[in-house]
Amino acid sequence: MTGFMPRFATLLLDLDGTIVDAFTTIHRSYVHILPDFGIPAPSIEQVRRAVGGGLENAMRHFLPEGQIAEAVRRHVAHTDAILLEDVTLMPGALELVRAQHAAGVKLAVFTNKRGDHARRICAHLGLAPFLAGNFGARDTPWLKPQPEFAAHVLDQLGATREGTMLIGDSPFDVKAAHNGGFACWCVATGTHTTEQLKAAQAEAVFPDLFALHAAL
């Protein structure tokens, strides 16, 4: 890495669909709880289309408002029990994180997944030693794309908007970055297609982390 100058001083990393594949776990929890509410078990594609804006928002794709709180409680409890059984790193994730960390880039997870779950997953998958922070749902009063969440993360990291970029996989990530005043590069490995991510005005869209890493 001699002579290598990082393009960004700080990289914020979305978790699910970006650097971690947890869709099997997420899908299993929906399959487990929705029949209790009289809803047929959803396909994994139905779950993929629902997620991205936090668990409460995703659950509204399946249930009326009056059942959301109880469904979320059951979903979180089941997820907590099976959290590490199926989760895997996205191809290229560890290579990207290691290389950017070695180059002096500050790295942090910025997710709408519950913060305690995000930290357990990152420790389990070997990402934690490379992270300067791990910020998720319930850690603050906010979620992506609220600008207050982005501002809090930058403040905690001592980062500037100009030197920061978010790597994500959804329009929620693009909006979160732009609301926070920084750029967003996306990978089409999660919940949305290349066309949808370009339409959301991501600064760049890549097929996977290997291509994104090469561009960095």
C-alpha cells in the first residue's frame, strides 16, 4: 500500500445486502412469525422487496398498523435466537475492509439493523477489528435516511462530510447519504437493481464489491 492515497477518509458501510448476506436469517424470521398473524409465509423475494427502511417499515408490507409492534417484537426475538446460523460475508467484503483499513481509512457500519445484532454479526464474521464504529437501530432515536442519524455518526467518528462516502445497496442508503451531505456508491447485490439505484441518484453503481473496490 506504499504511496496509496485513499479516495475517502471515512467509509460508512451499510450491512445487509452490502457487506453481509443475512437474507436467509431475515426470511426465516418472517416465515416463523407471519403465519401466527394469519399471513402465508412470504417468499424470500417478497422479503427482499420489503426490507431497507427499518424493521417496522418492512413489516408494514405484510401487516396492518395495529399488529406491527407485536410482530416486530416476535421477529426480533426469533432473529436473536438464529442470528449467526446462516449469515455470511458478501464476496469481496473482507478484502475491501482489510485493504481500506490498511490504507488508513476510517470504517464504520451504518445500518438500520438493530445495533446489537449488527455488532454481534460483525464480531462473528471477523469485521469488528477493522471498524471504528458500528451504528444501528435503537442506538439513537433515528434511522436512515434521517439526517440526524448521519450527523451523529460523523460526529462520533470525527469525520467530515466532504471526506465521507456511504457504501450501500438501496435508495434508502442514497437518501441517507445525501441527507447527511456526503456521497453514496451502491452495489446491486441486495434489495435493488442497478437501474433503481441509478434512478435514486447514487453517485456510482457497481455489480459487486470487487468492482467497487477496484474503483476505490
